[in-house]
Amino acid sequence: MQPGERNLITDVTGLRVGNAQDDTVKTGATVLVGEVPFTAGIHVMGGAPGTRESDLLAPDKTVQQVDALVLSGGSAFGLDAPSGVADALAAQGRGFAVGDVRVPIVPGAILFDLINGGNKDWAENPYKPLGAQALANAATDFALGSTGAGTGALTATLKGGLGSASCVLPSGHTVGALVAVNALGDTIMGAGPQFWAAPFEMGAEFGGLGQGAFDPTKPPALKGHAPQNTTIAIVATDAALTQAQCTRLATAAHDGMARALLPSHTPMDGDLIFAAATATAPQEPDLLMLGHFAATCLARAIARGVYHATPAPNDAMPCWRTRFGV
């Protein structure tokens, strides 16, 4: 099994990702947009989620495809980021047709990054313009770490970040993951530097350090301020899936979150996963294998997000590379 050409979610044909951030506020937004509308689903396992238009992704709802998906910082304030994306898409003439009107369908999810050392004393909510700028920046290549929705993210002991990974299945399908890591728990084993996701690493994509020691009798490391959490993610494939199958793909991908974060899915996390299917590969999909490798990609993406984080003034926590000097 090998990663895709970029080892990014944009190895799935037809997808682009854009990031925008405000380093003074220590926050940002990330947009996944398709060349054309794509099928999407969602599964929520955290106890404190924040979403926009998530009900629309249920398999029994009328609209079966979306124009974009948004991950944002800012807690409830960040739900304005999808509005900025929707406005920009409307200006491009995109959206669900209702008579002679086009309504862009842009579900989104937020994480809590309001207590991370950034200046949150804004006069006007910054997330709508951040969403629009992220869409304008959308491309097949994009940065990881302290960027986009991962700009101000934190974990129990380290800076979080934006991560992505991909793999090509034996069937020829591609699966990818995109994640903003802002967990109550930790991504490293014990004192580190090894990652929980080490068994799933491809090459040396997050250091190639292998597995470390872990004492199962010790309680897990937790972030000091329990409410400031949530890991939000998107998994995607080029297979042709229904909305119900996308929902199942998102559900299976949560295994990857559990493999890479200890603990995950807590009452104070809003952990959730969107799933997207572009239907650009004609082969008949194997749902079991798609779900397995979506989980594997997500575990890898979580480690990569933390691995690529970079230091900035007034950081509340060290980044992985600063702490371990690797």
C-alpha cells in the first residue's frame, strides 16, 4: 500500500483544499471544495460538537450533494466561516438550484481555540472573510501544521495542527483524510516522541520513529482547560458512494481517531468526521476496505498535523519539533 502522489486528501480526483488564517488571533479556516458538487455524509462521536447544515447530510434528506465542506476554529463564532464560503460560491454561480436561484450547500464544523494565546478582542467576527479567503486559496497542494483550521489548535501536551494523508487501494480507488487536531487527549505515547499512530505510518511521514513505551496503568494526559477541544476531520474517496454509504465511511473512519488520540470522543470533545465521495473512479467500491483505509489515513493525518506544527509568539504549548528537536 502506498500514499498518493501528494500524500494529501487532494490525491482524490476533483478536490482542492484552501487555508486562511490570522496569526494574531491564532485561528483560521480550511475549505475542501469540489470541481463539481460531491456526495457527503457525517458521523459525530464527540459530546460537544458545533456544526452547520449537518442535518442536511442525513441519507433521507432531499439534497444529496454539497459544494464544499469547512473546518474552522473559533468555536461558535467560527460557524460564520461557511457563510463566507457560501457567498463566494454564489458569486461564482454555484449551488443547489431552486427556481432561478442558486443556494450553495456548505456544511461546516468548528473547534474551540479561544484560549490559546491569541488576541480574541476583535471588533468584528473574523471568520466570514477567513472562509472566503480560504476558498480563494483552494489548490491541490497545501501546507500542513500551523495553518488553516489548525493554526491555533492544541492537544494535551503539544500544539495541534492541520494534517492530511492519502493512500491508493488495491482496487485502484484513492482514499484521503484532512483533519484539524485540537484534542483533549494526546497524540504521543507517554513522554513521546513516538506517535500513537506509529503502526500505520507510511515511510517516515511523521518522523519514522516507530513505537514507544506505554504504561497502561497511568491515566492519560489531558488538556488543562477541558472545554477547549475537538478534532474535526474529512475523509474522502474517488469511489461512487451514496449518502448512506458516505455516512458509513465517516463512521468507520472514527477508528482512526481512536488509534491516534488518547483519549478521543470524550464528553468535552466535539469529535466528528465528514465523508466525501467524488465518483471520479468507475470501479465498484469495496466498502469494507474503503472504511478500513479511511481510518488508517485519518490516524496518519492526525500525527502529521502535530508533526508539522511550527512555533509562533505567545504559544500556549510547544510544538512537537521544538520539544523533541527531531
